[in-house]
Amino acid sequence: MDILQSLLEGITTGPFRNLLELLSLGPDRLLASLVLLAAVMTMNDLFRTAVMVEATRSVSVHLVVNVLTLWPGVMLGLILLYAAFRHPERAWINLGLAMALYLFWILGGTLTRLSRRDTEGADIGWISHGAIITVALGLLALAIFR
């Protein structure tokens, strides 16, 4: 119990507040927010490829790969909902910025195609599915918070 108390003693909520501030896509830290999201989207595809290589016959790996394939679209849509809650006047701008981030999804997919030719990296079909999810959640954010 003493070990647990000593671990929890110096923990603050500051980093979580900073992350939530970045995810709100506010005008004051917009560049940092976009860099963070672009890095997450690119790393998602690279991690997905790394998982694919390890256990190609595993059902759980196949499930993880499928979830990671659409995760950027879902993530951006949820971020748009949160950003519209925090800054309703920027909802249209944030929707446009989210769609611009799809270039980094394509970049991540292109990088996976360079490492493994047999992957579906940068597949326009999957990226289109993600865009539908993102736009639907972005329009929902506009309808609710605008």
C-alpha cells in the first residue's frame, strides 16, 4: 500500500488538461493540435503494419488491424464533437481541418505500402469509409452545438 501511495503522490491532472486543450482544436494552439493529430494518424498506419507482420494468421491480430484501419476516421469524428462543444464558432473550420488531415492518413498508408507491398495501405476505399464517419460526426457536431 505504501508503494502505491508513493507512486500516486506526485501525480497531477496537468498533462490531461493540456491534452484536452490540444484536442479542442482552439485557435490559440491550433498548429500544435494539428501536428499531434497528423503524427497520430501516420503512426496508426505504421503500427497497423507492424501488427500485420507479426501474426498473419491470428484472428485477434486481424481484429486489431481492422479496428486500426478505421480508427483515424472515428478518432477525428469524436475530436470534432469535442471541439465543437468547446469552440462552437469554429465547427466548420475544424471540419475542414479534419478533412485536410486525411493527407496524413494517405501518407501513413503510402509508407506502409513501401514497407509491405501486400498490405492495403493508402486504400482509397477504407479512407473513404473513414471520411464518411468523420464528416457524419462533424455534421452532427454542427447540428448539436451550432
